[in-house]
Amino acid sequence: MTNGPQRSREERLNGVLEAFHSCQLDGLQPTRAAVRDGWDYVEGRRTLDEIIEDVVRRHTRRPEDQQ
């Protein structure tokens, strides 16, 4: 997956705020980790690809965890 054309900070901020608002409309609240990831993306410290990879790693059970 690629991020396509480079987005401005404002575009990244609007995307993150829209995603968080969608969560709230569904009665959910973003976790602290999600908020941290969102700000890392807004500030340009991490790409969406890096964040997605980290989220998958955080939420995927490894075979040794299933015993």
C-alpha cells in the first residue's frame, strides 16, 4: 500500500479528525495508542504504512501466544 501523493499537514489532520469522529458516531472512543498514532501521522513522523504495520503487529496473536 502506498500513501499516494504527499498530503499536507492540514489534509492529514482533517483525515485523522474525520476518522475519530466516525468512531464517536459509532459510540466508540479512540484508544490512547490510536490518538498517538494519529498525531504521529499528522506531524509527519510516521506514514500510514508504518502505522498500519504497527497496528497489525499489536493486534495479531502470534502462535506462541495461543498456548
